[in-house]
Amino acid sequence: METPDALCMACAKVDLFSLFNGPRYFPRDGYDNKISVSLGTLADVYANVSCPLCRLIKHDLYSTGDGFLWATKDDYVDPSKVQVTVRPVRADCKEEMRYLDEKTRDKVATILEVCLSPLEGLSAKETDLVWHHQRGDGIQLLSPDSVDPARPLLNGYRATTIANSLDLLQMWMNTCVESHTLQSQRGTGSRPYFHGAAVEYGIRVIDVEHRTIMERNPEEIEYAALSYVWSTNSAEDAGAMLQDQAMAKAEATQGSSSTLPQKIPKVVEDAVFVCKKLAIPYLWVDRYCIDQSDRVRMASEIEGMGYRYHYAKLTLIAGSGPASDNESEIGLLPVSGSGGMEELQRVETVQERKYITSLPSIRTQLHGSPWIQRSWTMQEGQLSNRCAFFGNYDVSFLCGLGHWRESLHSGPYAHEAEIPDIEMECEGYCMLSWLSWQRVKHWKFEDYTSLLMSYTPRKMSFESDKLNAITGCLNFITEMKGVHFIYGLPATDFHYALLWTGGYDRSREGFPSWSWAGWHCLQQNHLVYPLQNGTCSLEEDEHGNLQTVGPIDRDIELQGLFISLTEAPHLTNKCSQRFANIYFPSYKTNTLLTITSEIAHFSLDILPSPSKPEDWYKKSRHLKVPYDFDSTSTPSDKISWDLNSEYRTPFERLRLRDDYNNVHTYHYPRWYDHWPPFTINLPQTLRGETIAWLLKQGVELIMIVEIELLSGDKSLKPFHLVLCLVLDRRGDVAKRCGMCCLPKEFWDKSRPQMGSITLG
């Protein structure tokens, strides 16, 4: 028997196994009393080539991920002035899915996290580099022989070959299908979406054995769905799709079947290979299974995209590799063929137990993947019942109750059919996650706005798909919660839905300005929203028109930035509210919205900065309003803008002035200054012509909701606010270009008048 290498002096003082079976750290448990052990300097660890623990630490820091220690290869810090410590944390600390049950969490294994800290003698820049160093992925006990029996979940495991990955994936899927059915009936397993939903058409699927495309009933077959990112050249993709489908139709072999083209993108070829290995007979891929030549059916297919992923036995997610212009080079599998992946991890024997370096978490792989950045992929992941995520390093399987990775082994809980003694329910952030918009059957506005905050920053190839790419999620809400949507806004609580804000700069063609879909938005959110169910709504009359129904005055519990304090963001409060009257003529075919409410006219002042900031020109990718620009002293006929450029709106320099020369000084909302709060939430970036119009012509604000605090927590100060839309009245039809919150006192000083405005 080969004698293991001896530990260095620093490592020999550490009882390594005690760090894995003793107390450990988890972010939600706070930062006090962290357990950590020093192992000397980085130079010592690097030099101790004969110490197995030092070899593990060196591999963890230098050989996984980017392959170099600091943020860039040009950065360098003297390793003799960097302290190396290790601390035990729960193994799901960085993972996408985390167990909800406390007893189950106790069974999760420990991972040893390697940390760096600066010693004396480093410069400020070097100290900052050390503190902001992205830690390695950690060290774990090697399963199955060296684990702590009390913590069998998510121990370290060696990722080897694609063949082994697919064998494990088959077992994980079988475990889910066989073990989670009963739990699913109790509402904790694979989620029951779209109960009894009618499907207008069957679906076209690829027969992976015969490589033909045929139509089938999705409820009668087993198929996998592919979720992947198209190449960055969307025009080429669209042309290639139409060409592929034309070739498939030309090579039709029988009846409604057609032949898959001989040359297909590598990601699709890999998906066909995986389906064969998993004994899944059919594969659904949008590129070949949505008929682009039939516009009527294509519209129906897009409307039903959520159903495609719901009915799939498994969704295959291509999460590896950066986006590429050459789609044929992007694959599904992390390593082509049956090549090995052993070099990514290191195994060492320390004090008679085997340890292994970890691979980047699924969360790290997700956020480093182009898949997480695309609009369509959000609903593809969240509406699936089971997902196989093929990352850069290993393969993961996620369902409503399970989370398995090749490099995180869970012993008998990973592969046995029966799981009677453990609650596997998880929470997550990106897909199959514990989001109440999916789980809770009643309508909650905060679920809707959190969904949009996740969706709106994502990128898409075709701007016309802005609503199409989230239709599946909205259809789910409609079916499960009974809330219908109008251009992405819920008919229930429609007034509050109109008050979305965020970083948006220019309009999007084909959508109304009052919808968030009508703007290029960095991230949509709502600053105030109701907590209880259905405070205001629009309902359809016999002629297909929508209008405000129900009481316009009632007590309501609200949540939002303007009515909460940072240290207690969920204060209970009762508010009165008054709504504008809203009317949609034939809303199914007409995007025009008429609002009858109080209207006031304001102008916008931009004051100069007190001094020129040293980095004023670096703060934004966009051009800025000049720091010394002063609209209050510059004659309006002298204001000149580059109309084709965008300018960062200088919020700290804004003043709102009404027709009676009352000026309201800007200050930060919430707790920073004084009450009541005020902010003018114009787009963070505005085109020059819009700024010029605001300064020369002024804006009109139309009141949508007026709210007043009636009672609440003693620490919540009284408020009486008016929430308005900022209107551009230059065209025949007004356009929404911002949202504004004003104290009622200031609103009254502007002497608003009742009127009706039609928004397009």
C-alpha cells in the first residue's frame, strides 16, 4: 500500500474531518463567530508541493474556473503577504437549490471554503484585490467512502465522462418519476401546471430514432424539450430556420412526416444523442417544430410555448460556453464524445480520508452562461417540470423536489426509488424555484412585479417578441389565479400596474407606451403596490370594452418604497385610496387607453452641479447632461441638444415647477431626508429631444392613484401621496414617458383640473 504524502506543519495541526462534522457557516445564519483555520501564507501553500492538503488548496485556487487567481492576469499580489484560511460552510451555500426542511438541511454535507486575507505591507490597491478575490469552489469529502454518515446529502463526487453523466441523469429522472408522484399529489412535487388546458394543435416533434418530424398529441407521448440560446446573429438564425423547414418539407417521406436536415446545429445533434441515451423517443426544438410558414399556427404555437415545456418529460438546457456567432460550434454537452473531465478536480488522502476539490456551483455556471441572459429562456426553465442543466463542468438535474449534480453526490437519496424519511423540497432563484407566483393560487401583486424584475433585464433577438417570451408565465397566472393581462399588465390592480418604473430609455415599436413592453427597460419594478387581493380592476362589458369597476375608495394594505422603512420593510398599514377612471374601447384589438382624472402642468428645472466631479464622464456609457448646465438661467431658445444621443437624467439636479411658480426641491425617497418623500421617476436615460421638450414645453401629470395613511405602525410617519404618469402630449395621442410621486400638498398647489387623456 502506497504511503500518503505527509502534511506540512501548518496543515498537520488541523483536525480536518472535525471541520466537516462540526459547526459550519451559512449566510443566513449571520456573520458572527465564524469558524476559520489559518494555514499560513499563500506562498507557503504554493511551495508545499508534498502536502496533500496544500495541493488541494492550490488546485482549488488556481486550477478551476478561469485558471488564474486574481481578477485579471495582469494583477499580482506578493503571495507571502496573503493569509490563507479555510472555513466550513453548508454545501448548498452557493448552489441554485436549497432544502426548505430544517431536518433535511442538517443532513447537507459541509464544504471547506478557501479564503484569502491581506497581511501588513500591501498597498491599498493590493489589499482591495485580496479582499475582492473570488474564492475557489471549495474542498469536500469524497463520496461514497469518506462521507460523514450524519450528512449524506451533496457530498463531493468526481465528474468523469459524458457516458457516466447520462447514466446518472437517467437514474435521477427515474427517481423523480417514481418517487415524487405521491408528493406531487400533495402539492410538493413536480408542479401541476395548466390543469385541463386545451391545446389548439398537436405538436410537431422529432423522432430521434428515425430523424423525422411528425405531429403528435403532447399528452400521449414522452418527449424532451430543448432550451438553448440561438447565435448572436438573429437574422441568420431566422433565415436558417426557414431554410431548414423548407428542406424538411421537400424531403417529406410519408404523410405528415418530414425528414430532419442532414446537417443540423451541434446543440440539436447533442440533444438527439441525449434523448436516445435516456430512451426518450421524441424531441421538441423550436427551430424545427414551429412552422414559420404558417403564420396563424405559428402565433398559436408561441402562445402555447409554456405548454410545450410543461408537458415535456425533461427539458434539456444548454448552459455551457459563451455566446458565439457560429451556432454550429455551440453544443449541449460540456465535453464532446466520451472524453474525460478528471483533470478539473483533484483527489487527495488526508488523515486516512479522501477529499476532492469542488466544481463551480450550478448557480455560478448559470450566471456565467448566455442562457440566463436571454428572455425566452426564463419561462422555458421556470415552467418545466424537470430540467437537465448541461453546464461547462458537469450535468445537473432539478425538479420540484430534487437537486442532483454529478459533482455533488447524495448517496442513497440520489438514486433509490423510495425517499420516505427525507423532505426533498427545495427553493431556488433561476428555474424550478420556490417562487410564490408559481406556488400560491391566489393573486399577489408582489409576485407579478418580482417576475417582471427578473424578466425585463434579459436580452432578445427580436424586439417584437417582448411579450411573446413571457406569455407562458402570464398564461399560468391567468389559469391558476384567474387574472387576465392586457399587454403585460394585469386587469386586477391595473392602476398600480400602470405605475411601473425603472431604467428605461426609448420606446419599442409595436407596443403601447403605457405598457412596460413599450420601452427598452433595464429593469421594471413598482415602487408602491397593494398587498391584499384585488383592490381595483378592469372588467369587460357585453361590447368587449374594459372599464373601472368596484369601489374606488376603500382601506388597503400597501407595500413599497414610499411607505416602508429600510429596517422594517413589511410594516402593516391601512390606507385610503382613490383611483382614476380608466376605459378601454374594444381592448382586444385597440391599444388606446383613456384616463379621466386630475391633470396638472409642470416644467422641469436642471440645476448645475456645485463642482465638477472627477469621474463625471465615467459614470455612464451614455452621454450626460453637462455638469455645468443650468436650465433656470439658460434662455429656452438657447437650449441645444444632440437629438440622436441619449443623456443620463441628473436626478440630484432636478426641480419640479408648476404654473404658479411653486418649486419642489428634489430629495431622496424613503428614509434619507424628510417626510413626505418625493421623486420624479423619469427614465434614467432620455433622448435629447425628450429633454428639450421637457424643458421648453413642460410636462403634464395625470393622477392615477391617491393614497393616504389611515393607521399603521408607530414608526411609520403619516403620508398623503399622489402617484402620477408623466405624459408627452406632442402627438395626436399622448405617450407615457415616466412616473412621478408627489406629496398631496404640492399637488394641490398646482391647482389640477379634471380632464380625459387618451394614451397610445
